[in-house]
Amino acid sequence: MKLFIVLAGGLAVLLHTLTFIACNVPRTAQDMLTQNLCICPCGNPKGGKLFQVSFDVVENWYDAVAHCNALGMSIAAIEDASQLVQLQQYLYRHRYNRNVDYWIGANNLVSGRKLRWGFTEREVHNANWDGAREPRFGPSRAFCATINGFSMLWSGSDCEAKSRQVICEY
């Protein structure tokens, strides 16, 4: 497509030639995963992690990832005991420490791999599963993790199964 400006006297001057390139732009978080794209958080300018519980209920884990990303954040990754304590204190301080399951970033969506955080290659090494609700790992059964705001124990859930709130971080 070419843009023209018509000058007085009927002369047309070519301003710019636009070239449209067809590309496979992801429309959902699940598209990003299948296209191996990374969602990079902005990060906390002061260093360390800051958590935020979204008041919005999202339909599934993929929407949770997209929701956090739209806020300039990423879905929470609790990578060690100190981050678990930090999250627990945040939930208590803001009165989110109730018997509710929140989406977090742990998942096994890429077959043949161990648990990882969000769409990154960082493996989960500190899972804190609720014994009765620990998922059965297997290449044919993908799941995403939730954390209970009261017990701080994890459970596995179908990534598209249930609407929940999400914990984001930056």
C-alpha cells in the first residue's frame, strides 16, 4: 500500500511505502507457549520481589499469565523458603490469607520436562505440595499449580479448569 499526498495543482508525491509482513502474532498466553515465546517481567526497581494479588478472577491459568503480563508483572514464582515467607507475610498483611487457592507460575506444560516457572526454563526445586492434592506427574497429564492462601500448600490443577484469582510478582 502506498501513501500519497495530493498537492495543490494535482501533483501526487509518494511519501512512504508501507510493507505489511504477515506474522504469527500470539493472541493468548497458550499461543505464546506453543510458539516458545518468553514473557519477561519488568522487575522491581528496588530489587527483590514484590507480590500482588489481583482482585480480578481469571478464567484459567493461561489467562492468569496474560493478566499479570498486562500489569507489567509476571505470574508468581516462589523459588525458595524466604520468598514463601515473604508471600505469606504479604497475604497476611493484606488479609488474603484465607482458605482460597490462587494461581502461581509452576506448571509442567512442556512434555518431557520437569516443573518450571511460567514460560521460563527455570525449574521448580522447592514444591510445597499438599500431600492429598499432589499431582501425579506424567507426560500425558499437564497441570498448573495453585497455592492455598491459608496453608501455603500447593496443589495441581487442570490449567483450564477453574476460575481463580492470581498472584503476580515484579
